[in-house]
Amino acid sequence: MFIKNSWYVACRPDEIYGKPLGRQICGQKMVLYRGSEGQPVVLEDFCPHRGTPLSLGFVKDGNLVCGYHGLEMGCEGKTVAMPGQRVSSFPPIRTFPVIERYGFIWVWPGDLDKADPALMPTFEFFDNPQWAYGGGMYHVNAGYELMIDNLMDLSHETYVHSTSIGQPEIDETPCKTVTEGNRVITSRFMENIKAPPFWRMAMRANGLNDEASVDRWQICRFTPPSHVMIDVGVALAGKGGFDAADEDKVYCVVVDFITPESDTSHWYFWGMARKFKPNDPALTYSIREGQGKIFGEDMQMLEQQQANLLNYPSRRLLKLNIDAGGVHSRMVIERILSEQSNAADAHA
Amino acid sequence: MFIKNSWYVACRPDEIYGKPLGRQICGQKMVLYRGSEGQPVVLEDFCPHRGTPLSLGFVKDGNLVCGYHGLEMGCEGKTVAMPGQRVSSFPPIRTFPVIERYGFIWVWPGDLDKADPALMPTFEFFDNPQWAYGGGMYHVNAGYELMIDNLMDLSHETYVHSTSIGQPEIDETPCKTVTEGNRVITSRFMENIKAPPFWRMAMRANGLNDEASVDRWQICRFTPPSHVMIDVGVALAGKGGFDAADEDKVYCVVVDFITPESDTSHWYFWGMARKFKPNDPALTYSIREGQGKIFGEDMQMLEQQQANLLNYPSRRLLKLNIDAGGVHSRMVIERILSEQSNAADAHA
Amino acid sequence: MFIKNSWYVACRPDEIYGKPLGRQICGQKMVLYRGSEGQPVVLEDFCPHRGTPLSLGFVKDGNLVCGYHGLEMGCEGKTVAMPGQRVSSFPPIRTFPVIERYGFIWVWPGDLDKADPALMPTFEFFDNPQWAYGGGMYHVNAGYELMIDNLMDLSHETYVHSTSIGQPEIDETPCKTVTEGNRVITSRFMENIKAPPFWRMAMRANGLNDEASVDRWQICRFTPPSHVMIDVGVALAGKGGFDAADEDKVYCVVVDFITPESDTSHWYFWGMARKFKPNDPALTYSIREGQGKIFGEDMQMLEQQQANLLNYPSRRLLKLNIDAGGVHSRMVIERILSEQSNAADAHA
């Protein structure tokens, strides 16, 4: 079950550069391309003529031309031309609201009349010269809820990412989880510890002594439908931690946009925004390489977990304090799904 | 659903040279081989002893020896010998009527008593010294009806085969479709145009100036169960088109024998017969290479179309004038299926 | 359907050297590893915390540490520790009785209270200096019953293994099958024949003239759940055959431990014990290479047989005299399954 009335990251702009892209989002086959003004367009990936995927075609003058018999589909989902045919009575196909923002193409898979750009969340670190951003995308054969669980409980870092960002102090330090409306925040603060390898690299990049003791923080912020922003960083010990001056810390936001494909698979758009050395592209490259490797370590675990859960469908899982972030996030999702279902019933 | 009481191309002779071949046709697992007189034999691919495929065995003195325990199956589907066994009470397996003609092995997947070699259609271009023939086979993960649609509407050439046989004039010229009993014919005549690359090559091969304006024709002829013969060619403009003298034209028949494997896959035996330079094997090779590449371009489209239709099972497709060839061909198939079903009920 | 209350070979010791192994046996996902005393441990492959496979983790101080969040599972299926957690109320996971013997790890997939090491069969050729042993493992996509059929009817050697151990005299010599309680024995004795290539190699290795006429024997012994031991060998003709003096014969036992994975797949632990030149490792290597190649020849046949049987589910197979070994073995299995089912009902 997916929250359909919401904005999801659909793709990166380079994925629709010069050609249409076929992608399934929340169980819907979609085709994405740029119209005549360069604006992104999202349509159902189904030619009304003979049912071929429009994504196999090409873009001409801002219309999407079917690669089979040349039907030209307009940005409103109405056929605008076809060689030798009068097309006015051709059935329309579904269009999906779309916004280009923050370096992504966003789509609204739900009701057309409920789509509102104002419902798009604000991210202070995009389009902000004080910050730099780099990221990538993975396709993961696991339900999107398992990725939310993963990101809302960072105690797994000690085991899955033991050589980069994991350290025993994560396990040993309790986390605290709060729900504020639809937002869930789970945080952990570790004081006077040594930094693990990834953060030592970041400290050196910011001119800090990587042998120094640090205060480390992890503040995971879930917002619906499936975004997880994680404040992460280390500051020289005793300088105020998260609130330390910029020159005494390295501070990043792990950015996770999780887009369901099917009940058991999703597109994972990951990245990292940092508030130090924003004009150093080599550092951006280096961090992205490291993060890509780290997030790749999660994939086998999530995919095998999904397979095991399908194999044991009736087994109840534990909900420990460390799981509170994921558990509460799923409760928010369930409540929104229930509200959308009730609203649909009320209209029926 | 398949028309079972009909002749289908099962394989090329080289596929059963020296060894049996296992192939599924109209949902039936079959094994094909040559008997003691060299005649083709088609049996159910199931050893009555322990159920292994007989196609894993070998041919000995015209009998098919199971590769597991040496049961010898005769051409009539009756076990003729097995080491140390009396075989007279072994249950028979099903045999299928078979004919070798026109360079193919043909099988009748339906009722044994209805198989009649006289029902095999006649093709003037096979075994005729005025014609040359070359072709190949593809396995396609799409229902055979989608291939009939494809071949009975050549307006797709403009898009799928834009670099070889496609040209805008195909789209711009209306086609005409007629049904004569079980035959469907859809034709298109283009006058005073330039030839596309494939036909320029053919013109040069026949000593014609490939820059000259031409009249071009496409006459698609469907006959049940799923054969599509297409008269194609170009003549120097104003010389009579299809009826021009042989020295003023290049004239071919595209030969399409479409053999269902399952509801969503088929074997596609394609080829081209030509009525010029029949004794030029290098030209035969060159045309076959070109045609193989062109027909390969259709495969991704058909397979993705099939996948999309399975994903949208209730969606109605458009039936435009250009689709009339496929639509009428399917109506013929439906009528024959209905007649065969009624005949079966009358016997019950 | 599997006989669950029985000992099965689960793996070779080298498969759990330094790391846990995930394997499905009789439809159960299991994880195998060594505990703190080096003893083998078998648990359900399911972390009670979030359902990930424990086999993705690692062994620490004899406990199995989940690779996701560090839950430490004890050998009794009870969680012994987890960072920052009180684990006493965590639900236990299933444990499986295990024995290490004869160079294998054996598991009992059934009822814990019925597992009895005394029910493990005795094999005289293991751990016996007069014998040498070598073997390997295959994964086969066919039900384990088809492998039992294969091994209890060696007439297939003439066809499947024609270049190594097959010869026409196998087919021509009747076999005799007897059932003694739960044991089924099918035997064939061939007198005064020439040895096929594999046995010629063995004769030369044992200093015998490989051109000499021989008496050859095959005595297949099935015991539940799915073990097949086959006495095989050749003796110089007229020297007593199976009972000939060691210097006049080459005598081996083909060892087949067949472990069901699912209804249509199994793990096949094959090997050969020989009672000549036991201290010649090069000979062990050579025999294992030959046997591995021979047994590989059966795999395509069994997997295609399985596919064909799934395709023809209602077809009855023949039960000839040569099939008596497999047929009687399956009757033993059916009877034990029925007894276990009745016992379960009586408890309910």
C-alpha cells in the first residue's frame, strides 16, 4: 500500500535528457520526458492505439511520438496527431502532476485535483551556496518500508558499516524517538568518543585534527510519504556538539528519497548535503563514492530480509526501543493511508 | 487459443539433422526427428516409461531411443522395443501428422483424422527456378496475434524501420483492406516516390538506377492459421507498378509463418522470396542479413507491447483503418475457433 | 512430502569453516555454524528481531551475531545478548538436532524429542583405514524421489553413461529386487564380460589386466529417508565375483546421500568408497573427477524429467521390473510418511 497523494522523487534530470524514460512508481507504469518548453511531463506509459509503451518512442516538438505507428501524444495525455488519422476521439491517457525542484523530477501518483506544489516539503540545503550536495540512485528489491526501518535505526551501522561509519558507541548509546504530527524524529548523541574512518576523512577535509575526541550526533527525521533526512556530524568534544561553531565541526545531512516501485521493490535516491567546504567538487566526489559504497552494503541485507519475510509471512517481529523510529514512521503511514481510504469512501 | 486443425511450420530440416528436436507448438510439447525412410516424424515429447523428454535421446534405425533407459519408440507412437522388456502393453504416445514441403517440416497439432495434406496452402515461389528464397527464425515472447497485427499494418515501418524500409509516404498513403472468405488482404500503393535504402540496394542489384522515382506496393495477405505473405516491391515510376515488366521492377514476397508456442510466445519463421536474380546466392545472403536485422527491430516492440497488455488486461485498444488488416485477420481466427469448438460440442 | 524425523546430510564441514551457512532442507530455512566448543549448530535462519537471515552474520565466541543490528543468538535458539537491550523475553527460534559424523554434518529436521543419534545408520567404509573415500555435492532441480529412482535402476548407465560405466550387458541382465523391512535391495550380476572404461581404469590402478574378462556386480541398497549405497565392482572372471579375494577384484561402494531442499529440488552428496589402494590420494582424486563427470550426466535428464512431469501432472508412469527398486523405495517412504502422519494425529 502506497500513499498516492504525495510528491515522490521520480528521476534525476539526466535520466530524461534527450529521450523519454519508462519507470514504475507506486505500482503505476509512467513515462517521463520534457515538453516543448523544457518542462517535465509524466504520462501513463501506454499508447492508446495498440498498447505499446510510449517510453520506447521519441520526443518531437515537445510531443511524445509512439515508436510503433507514430501516434503523437501531447503533454495533456491527449493524442494530438497521427499520420492519416483524425484523432479527436482517441481516448486520453492519464497524466500525473510533476514538479522539477531541488535537482529532481517529482511526481504525484494520486488524484489530479489534490496535487498542490505547496505540499512539496522545503529543504534548506538545496539551492543554498552554503551547502554542497552529491548523490546517486539504487534499485532495491525490498519494500520501501524496510528502507525506512533501516534509516530510522542507525544502530545497524555498527554491523553493516563497521569499516566506515560504524562504531560500538552507537549501540551503547540509547536513542530517543518523538512523533510530532506526521513527523518522526529519532536522535542519538555520543559524547567524547573517537571518530570512525568516514568522519575522520571529513574532519581532515575541514582542517580538523582527526585524532581529536569528538561529540557525534545522528538525528533521523522522517516525513511522509517516505523521506528520511538525517542530521549527522561530529564536533570537537565539548564545543557544543550539534550546536558548535561551523569551524569546530563537520555537519552533513544524509538525504533519502524513497520511491516505491512495487510492494516489494523501490527506487532509492540517496545523497549527502554538507555545510563545509561547499565549493570543493573533489570532496563532493569523494564523499559520494564513500556513501555509495556504504549504502550498497545495506542492499543485500534488505533484499534477503524481504525474501525471508515473504517466506515467513505470519511471523511477528520485535519492536525494540531502537526500532521506535521505524515503527512510528509506519504508524504515520498507516494513519495517512486510512485517512485517504476514508476520504475515498466518503466520495463514493 | 490456437487453431489446432491446421498446418504449421514446425522447424527447418537442418534442426533435425542427425538428432531429435524438442519444440512446443500450440501448447503441445513435441519431439521431431527423421524415421527410417528419412521421413519426418512428430511425437509427443514424453517417454511412457518414466516421463523423460524423448528429445534428449537419439535416433537408431529410424526409431527414437530414450536417452534414459533405452526404450525404443516407433514412428506410430508405439514402443517397439526395450532391453529386457515385453513392450506390447506399453501405452502409446500421441503422434502428430507431418509433411515436409517448401523447405520446412509442417505439423498438424489437432485431430489426427482431420489432417489432410490437400489443406496445405500452395506457394508459387517455393521450388520455382524463377524465384530465390532465404530466411531465418526468431523466438518471440509475444502472442502470435501481435505478430499478425504487426505484419498486416506496415505503417509501423516508418517508425520501427526508419533506416531501411520505412518512409513517410507509407503513413501518408491510405491502405485498403478486404476479406475474401478466410483470406484478408490489405494493400497500399505509393506512386512517384523515392525508394528507401533497402529497395535502393535491391534496384542496384537488379541493374536499375536507384535514384529514379518509383511506384511502390505493399499487399499483405493473411491466411489461417497465421500465415502472412506480403507482395512488396518498387517499379520505375509510370511503368505499371506491380504489373510492370520484370526488367523495370524489383519484386519480392515477404514470407511469414507464425507458429504459436504458448499464449504469450511464438516461433517466427521469416523469409523473403524474390523474382529477380534468382541465381545470385550472394544477393540472397545480403537480403537475408538485411531482413534479419529489420525483423529484429520489431521484437523489442512486440515483447514490450505484450508485457504492457498483460499489465493492463482490461484496457480496450483502438481499431483504426490501418489496423483493419489485423482486426479482420483476428475475426477470421475467432470464427474458425468458434466453428471448431461447435464441431467438438456436436461430437460430444 | 518429506520424512522429517530422520537424519540427513546437511553439509560438508568445509562449508561452515569460519562462517555460517544458510541452506534449505526439507523446506526449512536453516543456518549452520560451529559453536564455542567447535560443535555444529543448526538453527532456523531467521533473526527474531527484524527477520533477516542469521546466515548473513558472523560467529563470535560461539554465538551467531546477526549482521544487521548485532543480536547474539545462542546455540539453544535463545538470544543471549543485544547491544542496549534486555533480551530475556525475546522469542526463541527453532533449533535442529545435529551430529557430525562420517565427514558430514547431519541434521534432523523433525521433532526435537524424537531425535536419537542411535538412529543414525552405520557405514563400515567411513573412518576405516582399509577404505578410501572421495566425493562432492550437486544441487539438482528435481524432486529427491527422481534421484532415488535413478540410483535404484542402473540400467540407465547404458544410455546416460555410455562412455564410462555403461555397457549393453547391464540391460541384458535381469535385476532382482527384495524388500527387507525398510530396506530395499536391487541387484544385478553379470558374468564373463569385458569391463567398461571406468572399471578398466580401476583394474589397472589395482594391478589387474584390464583386458581380462570379469564378473561385474551392482547391489543397490536403499534405506530411509533417502540414502542409496551401491556395491559395485568387477572381479577376474570365475574368481567368485563379489566374494572374490581382494587381490582379484576392484570393489567400491557408491555413496549417495540425497537431501530434499523443496518438492522439486535437492542437494545431492555423492561419493565413492573403495577397498583397494586406500592410501593413494591421486587415485582418490582421479576417481572423484570421473564420478563427478558421470553424475553430472544425470542432472540434465533428471531436471528435464521433473519439468516434463510438472507439465503432464496426471500422466501415469510405467512400473517395470527394472523400476522395482525405485517403486519399492517409494513405498517404504510412503509407509513411513503415513506412520508419522498417524502418530501426529494421535497426539492432536
